[in-house]
Amino acid sequence: MAEPPIDEPHIERPGPAEFRDPLVRRELQKAAVWFGMALAIAGVIVLAQPLLLILGGIIFAVFLDGGARLLGRALPIARGWRLLLTIVLGFGFIGWVFWFAGTTIAAQAETLRIVVTAQFHRVVEFASSLGLLPKGQASTVGAQLLGSVGRLTSAVGSAIGAVTSVIAMIVIGIFLAAEPRIYDRGIAWMLPLRARTGFYRIAEHVGFTLRRLLFGRLVGMLFEGIFTWFMLMLGGVPMAALLGLVTGLLAFIPNIGAITSGLLMVAVGFSAGPTQGVWAIFVYFFVQNIDGYLVVPYIARRTVDLAPAIVLAMQLLMGALFGILGILFADPILASLKVVLIDLSRRQPAKHGEPAEAD
């Protein structure tokens, strides 16, 4: 009679509660990473508005820090006094602009809205006469587009909300610029010790790049605003001061700002006559070419060279996700990301004993 088969010994394998096993710990680490990424994405979506306000405060702090450093080259005083002087001079200049031209610009702003609306309806009617739009629906299309602009403007926020947001960014920026080292050390404290040196290095590089980039933006804004006002005034284009101010402000937004200010400029020019309209077109291309071939390249050589197509794509993406604030901050965010990636790519070969690539 055959003997029954002997059962093989059962091998116990670790279960999900056995955290000492290396396999379980490795899988838990992977799951924690993916769960953390999901929480981070959800947090960015839900907290988009306050995050953008904090980012705006950081950018304003970079402005103030750059001004304090610039004054330090000429004034051998403490950094706190230089920062206070920068704040007083900056807000003093803004107050002087609004006081000097406030009444005129306020009166011209309503006129500009009426002129742009009338010129827009003319363009729509012209397109309808060419058969590009169905006849009889030109006014409907114009009302829909202008209504969309109105809804977009109202979606940005009320006047009180906008003022509150600006005040919040200013306060955050002043606190950050007053004692930046405290906040750097606070963020570094949450990182492992081995990563803190790299964080300080990258933070210094990002701050240096943003100071140069924003200083270049200010130079471009002043150049475009003053030069546009002067050239339009020479050509007899109405509302030259307002158009110069709008052009200077929109120059902070690469690509999109130039196109918007150009459309406004040409619309106002043709409202005064064909000669003024042609002159407005000439002024637009003349100013943009000087800014694009002289001012911007000089600034780009001293900061981060960003391709225009990448900047425009970033603006469209940030605008779709976060609205007008996303468009405003797309350029600094892209520059910061590029600096971080370049720094990390240079340090990676050094960890493996390979020579870093030259610029």
C-alpha cells in the first residue's frame, strides 16, 4: 500500500501589515509619492488664488530687494534704510503719476472705451460685407464678443477684491524683503540636511535671475511707455498719454501685452483719421522692433534666454488655469523653472564624477 504524500512545508510571506519587510516598505514609499503628488495637484487647484497672491508677494519682494541692492552701490547705509527708501521712492513715483495725469487719464479712459467699441463694430461690419460673417448677424457677433470681454473682466474680481489682493501682495512682499534669510532658513529646515546646501544655492540663483529679469521688464516698460507717448503725440494721435501709459503697463506681459496695446493704438489712430491710423501702425512696429532687437536682447544676455514660443505657450497655459494673474506671473515662473532645471542638470554629473557641461 502506497504511503500518502508528505505535505510540503508552507512558506509564510509578509502581509500588508508587515512594515519591516523591505518589499512592503518600498511599495509604501511608491504609494506615498503618488498620493503626495495627487494631494499637491489638488491643493494647487483648490488654493490657486492664495498661492498666486503669495507668488505675487514674492515677486514684489524681489523688486524691493533689487532696489535696495541697487541703492547699496551708492548709499553706504543699512539695508533696512535702503529698503525703506526704495518703498518710499516706488510708491511716491506711482502716486505722482496718478496725481499728475489722473484727471486726464480718467476722462480719456471712458473715451478710449467708446472708441474701441465703435472701431470693433466697424471691423465686424466690414467682415460681414466681405462675406466672412453672415449678413444680419454682425451686431449679434459683436455683442457676444464684447459681452464675453465683460464677463471675463467681471470674472477677474470686483474692484474691492482686486484692491485687497494688491494690498495682500504688497504686505507679503514687504515682510519677505525685510528679512529674507529667515524665510530661506524656514524652508530649508523642512528639508533633509544633505539637501539644504543645494537649496540655498538654487534659491540664490533664482533670486539673482528674477532681479535681473524684473529690472529688465521695468526698463522695457519705461522705454515703451515714454517712447510711445512721445511718438503718438508727434503724429497727432489722440489720447497719446493714456496709450503710452497702457503700453508701458502691458509691456510687463511679453507677447500678449504688445499685441493688446498695438490693437488699442491702431484703433484710436484710425478713429482720428487714416493718417493718424497709419502713423499709429508705424509707431507700434517701430517701438516693438527697437524693444525686440535692442532692449530685450541686451536684457536677455544678462538674465535667462527664454524662447518667445515657450513664453507664449506658458502664458496661454497659466491664463487658462489661473486667469489674469497666471498670465502676469507666467514669465517669472518659467524663468525660475529654467534656472532650477539648469542648476540640477549641472550638479547631476558632478555627483557621478563626470565633468559638467560648459555654457
